[in-house]
Amino acid sequence: MLVIFGGLPGVGKTTIARALAVRLKAVYLRIDTIEQAIRSSDVLAADADMGPTGYIVAYHLAADNLRMGRSVVADSVNSMALTRDAYKAVAEREAVNFLEVEVICSDKTEHRKRIETRESDIAGLALPTWRSIVAAPYESWGRPHLVLDTASLTARESLEIIIGALSSPNLRTPEFGDPGAH
């Protein structure tokens, strides 16, 4: 099974995704970790745009682990339909169930406070500013997916909602496509 997370930085998606990976004993793939490892390797110039590199690495790692029968939790901003479609395609190619989860924080004041007070847990990773987050494009999902609002849900409540969705008969499978809203 592939659980595909998305949402702006600072909404709480990493906290929830990590807890889910632990609960499921799943492989945890975090784009921030992958991209920072690439930056730290000095393969790219310090000011070079990462482009799709981190996501492409994550798709391949997800496919390898799914092929071995491991569940995978993919943690990334996933701001474009293109990246979400690519994760979905990985699940379909590997013939595994998948769940798409968008984490939001509808309280902009709270979201900004989180951004301005958090510290990076990845050595060398420069966290985005509130201004850069607000200015960055974020495409609508355009298909049914699970939405969790951390302005009103705790990480634990969000985790339990995901666990419930994973046991739902509405879970998307490669054979049957999208059964409807979650």
C-alpha cells in the first residue's frame, strides 16, 4: 500500500506521516530528507534548483519497496498535480492500494506561527519562510482524497482518521480506480 501525503510546509504533515509509518511499520520517504542529502553531496551547485530530482528518487524508492511487499508512506509538499499523478502511477504500476492525504491548516495565523517558530530537524536544511510559502503555487487536487485540517485536528486524531480510511472499502485500488470521495 502507498500512502501519498501532500500539503504546504508547516501544516503538520511530517508529524502525521511519521506516526503513520511507525504505526504501519512502513517505509518512510521524506522529500526534504532526500533533497537535502542530494544537496549535501555537492552534486549540484549550492544555488542550483533541485527541480524534480528528489521526487524522482522517491518514486523509484517507493516502487522498489512496494515490489518487496512493504507499505510506503510518502511525505512531500506535492504541490502539483503532476507529482501526485506520478505517485498514483507508481501504485498502479505496482498493483497496490493507495490513499492520497492532503494536510491543511485552515487557521492562517496558526499556520504562520508554526512556520515562524519551527526548527529544522534535518542538518543543513533551510526551512521556507512564510512569504515563500504564501507565494508558491499550489494546485488543486482535482480528485477525491482525504483532507485533514490540523487547525481543528490533533496529530493523533488525524492518524486515527487515516487508519480508518485505510480499512475502508472505499480505499482506491489499481483494479477499481477511484470509488468516490473519502
